[in-house]
Amino acid sequence: MDRTPSDWPERALSTSSDLHTQLSIDDRNWHRLKSRWDRRGAELLSAALVTLLNEGEREDVKALTEQALGWISGELKDPGCPHH
């Protein structure tokens, strides 16, 4: 796919990346937050936005967005740890 120079505002990528960093569930908070549909949805939507602004593949943006919508709609849930 041919790419054209970015038309995004100058700080859009850094701002979206900062937001994604803040919304990402880190190792310390994984067990506490992994089942929260709102946190997982926000994390995945911010990842989709960063991918889009980075001119990532359309299918990757779509997959992240669909996964986020699955969490938001309640279709996806945490499967639990396989060791428990």
C-alpha cells in the first residue's frame, strides 16, 4: 500500500502514545485489572489509535478495535490463568 506523508497534527502521535502508556495494564496491575471490561476496552482502543496514527495496517487497527468492542459489549471476558 502506498503511503503519503502524514496529515496528522504534529503532536497527535506523541499524545496518543502517552495516552496508551497511561491506559496500558502493566505487570503490577495485571491481575487486578485484567477482567475490567472498561480498562481492557480503553487499552485496546488506544492501541488501535496509536496503530492508526503510525500508519499501521488497516487489518491491525480493525482487529484491535473489534477486540475492544468485544470487551465493551461483554462478548469477551478474561479466561483466567491457566495455572489456577
